[in-house]
Amino acid sequence: MTAQEKLSIPPQEMPEQEPGVRARNMDEVALGYPAEAARTEASRCLHCAAKPCMKGCPVAIDIPEFLGKAAEGDFAGALATIRKSSLLPAVCGRVCPQERQCQMHCTVGKILKDSGKAVAIGRVERFCADFEARAVEEGRLSPPAPELAPPTGRRVAVIGSGPASITAAADCARAGHEVTVFEALHKPGGVLVYGIPEFRLPKKIVEREIESLRAMGVKFETNFLAGRTRRIADLLDEDGFDAVFVGTGAGLPKFMGIEGENLIGVFSANEYLTRANLMKAYEEGRADTPFWHGRAVAVLGGGNVAMDAARMALRLGADEVHLLYRRSEAEMPARREEVEHAKAEGVRFHTLQNAKRILGGEDGRVRAVECLRYTLGEPDASGRRSPVPVEGSEFEIAADTVIVAVGNGSNPLVAATTEGLEVDGRGRIKTDGAGRTSVKGVYAGGDIVLGAATVILAMGEGRRAAASINQDLSAGL
Amino acid sequence: MNRIISKTMLSESVCRMTVEAPLVARARKAGQFVIVMADAELGERIPLTIGDADAAAGTVTLVFQTVGATTAKLAALEEGGAVAAVLGPLGRPTEIRGENGEKPGHVVCVGGGIGVAPLHPIAQALKAAGNKVTVIMGARTESLFVMEDEMRAIAGENLIKITDDGSSGRKGLVTEPLEELCRAGGVDEVIAIGPPVMMKFCCRTTEPFGVKTTVSLNTVMIDGTGMCGGCRVSVGGKTRFVCVDGPEFDGHQVDWAQMAARMSAFKAQEAEARDHACRIGLIPPRKA
């Protein structure tokens, strides 16, 4: 096929549940490509010599190679290529912000002058992972056997079980170390389980990844809070671990510090989503955890978590969901697809507006959000144009529920209970860039180092830290 | 899973349960709590205070009242069975006078109802640090007293019992002997644990005397590790998380009205859950 022919292949749409239907169920919204569409989409890749897409991938997957194999229908080969760099293709194919990473650099999108027409790398990645999973599920394929180095007799503790930890655990286990993952909640998976909803990332996929770690000999200890149940020093000095990886994430919800934030009906997005996702509160009558019957819901924020919360509110029966974001849609940090999905499902977007205070009735419950309008000023430190409030532009949006989704800070517990562990001004653990912290034997990665980021960046961090652990342990440290 | 070593119903609605949790038993300090689940799949996570612990035996003792779905499920479990999850110890330990740089003195411990259970390890630690410990135990009626023998072992003569109906000890409210003690002078510190309204009035009682009063809050929580923020309260005008900043706070700084309101947030749903007939529909119908 010539380049011109490739460019004339239309981008393949991925089937989705109808917006009106999916906004009322918890099932996955995007249904994934059929095999033929995956091959066709993969065949749109021009195989540029410079591979610009790879530069956009935080873990540098050889994207043209896997697309080439997928185009030929060799999905197993494609997956093997992805796996060389990424441990969680089924997850990343679904939750990576591809339009800001690999797909942003895609030559096809550039030639067609529309990044939305770049090769849908994430969708093909997802297809390859799901293709194998289905074959295993249907008994046509045995699960991929992990290649493990001979046992070293060294022991690694991994704190937390989100993307950074899963990756670090796998890489350390592959190197032959005995790995135990310690998780504070009652189910492993971290943010993949408590934060990202079923309709965006089915929990079955996360369970599959955890199972594949178990198959590698990784042990899981749930209901274990590092810093309280045992300190990091106890694990190293008394419990026989040679190294500890801290991947505790960004689990401390930020509030806005505005009046009315402690009224009844105001939730952090973490609480709102955890009730629904981890605690399964939507299974009313079966689950013990109650959920909040919001009728008019206001979500504050413009990131993926805000989109998740807004869309969850619809699924939990809200009549109207308003999303308030103080910049314009162009600055929204959420994935493009999530924004589109949220709109199609009926979330009402209020950009250049933000909550000034939350108003309550005499019963202490939320009745409205008082908002201010904003305009965009000069770019700020983040490079985004800074929002400037318009004096005197106050107005109210009636609401019985407010969900605050303005980000997460670092949970201070591990740092506070580990002597000598250096953190920066925002409580993030300092590393040497390769996961080594200021304490010998203690490594860190993911959001506890980066601040709230993405699954794929956390994975990259886990991988780098595991490489350091493996290197240091084999050097006899 | 944590095996249940023993279980006793102290009254119709108060259960005392000892469960295997060796790491918690070893690490826990006075004032800390655990998150417990009766069922790991669809169960709820609830905070319970640690009434006692035995590091050598690897057990912790929980004392709780059956007030909701989870406590009822827990109370229905039997010796030899298991609770699905015990996470802890959580929260900051109590600052024990005599260990925190301040000289030992006279500390009055006020426990209302099953608030006596979390008070027990604190009173124990205060005694061990050389303080004179006076205990005021209050309950609606005699049958609702818990851990009286254990508290008497700590306070001896200085144990004051008081009931609303006069069925045991003095008739009246815990604030009455508390005020008398403050008036008599020589009280260095008060620790009050019980229903919010009791803690609030203990704080009102001690405030005019300028006596430091610590309370232990038990708000709605999910993870118990700082992640959800559901437990937040206003203390001295600042939002604090009970799970990681508490559970103990300066009672004179707590916004009691707001806390009581927040604790009632899910009352309607909880009532519904208690007399719920299962229905299959996942999502409530949308209003037309």
C-alpha cells in the first residue's frame, strides 16, 4: 500500500453503547474494535523512519512495530511487542490520554491536519490485549507463562497496589526476587479499583492483571497500612525485606477551601467514586455502603476524575449533572474521549465558571452553588492561560450534591513514619530520578513522586524504580 | 480474614469481640482504632475503637453497639468464625500526659455508654505514666455499662458511676460530677469519649475552668487512611480529617453542630437499609 492509499483509509470508529442507554448502566461504554477494524486501523500507520509516536509514549512502546503486526492479523505478536515495554496494555489502551501522548505526534494526524484522525494507537493496543484475554477465557490459549529468573533469595516489599506498584512488583519478580505487595484497602488494584469506574475500566481487567502477578509468585497482603500496621523500617530491619518500593499514590483529596464545603451533600470525588466503585454502593439492597441519591449534582473540576464523577452521578440516577471548570474546554486536563462521552451522556458543561461558595439550607444540606464567571488571562506557571474572575458576576446553580474533583495531594503517612525520608514542599518523595530515595533500601515511584499524574507515567516510574532495585540487589547492596 | 477468638454480648445491643490481628495488637497504642468489614465483597468499612489488645496472644478486643447493618452482621458472627477485614491501627495515638513532656497530674476520663471501651486503653496508659486517674462512667441505665471491672482496676476509689434513670450509681448526667471536680480544682486534663452530645457538653462544662479537654471523634469513614475525606470536621475553623489528623482533637475547638449534621448525612439510607426488601433494579428511574 502506498502512503497515499494508507492516508485515504478512514479512521475506524470504535463501537460504543448508545449514550442514552449507557448513562444508566455501569457496563463499559466503549465496546472495542472488531478484529477487522483493528487490522484496518493498524494499517493506517505510515511506518515513518523517525517513529515520532514513540517519543510521545512515556514507556517508549515500539508502536510502529506492534501496529505492523496487528495490521497483518498477528495480534499475539503485536501484544508481545507492547509487553516488552508496558505491563498493562488492556488498562493503558483504555485510560491513557493518547491524544496528548503517542497520537499527538502521529504523522498521519499531522498530514490530515487533525490530531483526531491520527492512527488510533490506544484502540489497537486495547484490541490486542482483549484478543488474548478472550482466547484465554475461552480456553483456546493458555495464559502467557511469565519468564522468571532463578530465585535470588532476596525479598522486595511493594507498598500499594496501583499501576506503579503492579509494574514494580512484576519487574522485581521477573528478576527472581520474592515479592510481597502490601495494600491498605481490602482489594488490590489501587486507583484502578477505587477510582476509575467500571464503565471506563472493567474491574475484571484489573483482577486479571493481579492474577497474572500471583501466577508469577507475587504475594498480596491486603488490610495492611504501611506506616501504621508496620513501618518501612520494620519491614527492612525486622521482617527480612531487602528493598521496599513505595507506590502509595496521590491519595489525599484537595478541597477548595471555600465556604460551605463541609455541608451535607459535599463529597470529595475520591469518596463519591470509592463508594460506588470499590464498595459497590450502586448495588442497592445488596451492598452495605449507602450511596448518595443526588438529584442535581455539581462537579467542580475538569480532569478525568471530574468526568468520572459526573458520569457516575448520572448512572446513580441524577436528573441533572453540571460540571464547572474555571478555564475553557481547551485547557481541560481530561482525556478528549471522556469529555466527549460525558457530553453525549448529558453532563452539562459550564466552562469559565467556578464555585465561589456552597450554599446550604437550615438543615445543613447543600441547596446551591454560588458561581463566578471567569475570563482567560496570561499563561501561568503550568503553561495554561490563567483564569481571571469577573467581579460581580455571581450567580447560583441549584444543587443538592457537590463533588469536589480538584486534585489530590500526597498522603503523608509513609514519609511521616520513615526517618530520613526526604520529601519536597508538596510532600512528594524525592528520588534520584531512578526511584532511589534518601533512605537506603527504600525506593519510590508513581504519584507519590510525581504528584497526581497518569497510569502510564506511574507505570514508567515503577519500571525505573524496579530496574534500580534489581541493579542494587544484584550488586549486593 | 481474622479469626474470632471469643464473643460475648455485654447487653442486648453491645458486643465484645476478640479477634486475631497480631500486627495490629503489636503496633496499636492508646487512642487508635481499626476499620472492620463483616463481608469483603459487598460489605461496608466501619471504624471501631480498640478496647484492649494482647500483643503476646496477637489479639485485639473490639466493643461495639449494634446500630447499623455492619455492626449487626458482626454481632451475628460466632466464636471460631472470622471477620472479613481488620485494618489498623489507624489514627494518631493519644498524647499521654506524663509521656508527652508534661508532668503527670490529675486526669479525668469521662466515658459515655460504649465510649468507655476506647477510653479503657487511654486510662490504662495514663495510669502507667503516673497520673492520678478519675473515671466518670455514664449510661442511660445500668445494663448499658461496659468494662466496669477493667475501669475500676485502673481508677479504684476514683470511679464515679452515673445513670440517667438512677438505676446504678448517681442519678444524673456525667457533666455534673465533672463540673464538681473542676470546681474543686486540681484537674489538669479531661478526656471525654462518648456520644457527640455528651462530648460537646463535657467541653462546655470544662471551658470556663480552662481545663484542656480532649475528645475522640467517630465520624463516617470509608478507607480510614486519608483518601476519601468523608470523615472531615471543622476544628478551630480548619478542616481536619478524623482518620489521619485525629481521632482525638481539642474539644473546645470542634464545630459540634457541623459534626452532628455530617454524621446524620446517611440516616435516611441507613434506615431504609434496615427495613429493606431486596429489589433487583440497579438504577432508580429518572424523573420525567
